[in-house]
Amino acid sequence: MNAIAPGFFPTKMTKVNIEQSPNLLELCPMNRFGGPEDLKGIAVLLASDASAYITGQIIAVDGEITAV
């Protein structure tokens, strides 16, 4: 089993965090929040035969925040 671990993405649930923390974006090394387009590629990869030999992975899609 594999999993996608998204970073900080603007959603209904995170709207309050963004409004109350104007400097939140500064924590993201890529200087932007993630969006749906950032998850499409990894989702397609994991749904395809190209990932047949990828097992037991948690793949971070987080704009490099876990690398900091």
C-alpha cells in the first residue's frame, strides 16, 4: 500500500489558519501553497502500472516543507 501525504493546501478547513496567520506562506520553501494540480501527477502514477514495483511508500507532496 502506498499513500500520498499532501502538505498545506488551502481548503475550507484551513481557511481560518490562512486568515489568522498571514506569515504562514513564509514557512513554505516554494513560497506557495499546494493546489489540486500538484496532486494529479502522483495520483496518476500510483493508479497506473508504472507504480507496480513501488510498495509501502508515503510520498510527500508538500512543496519541500519536510526537507527543511
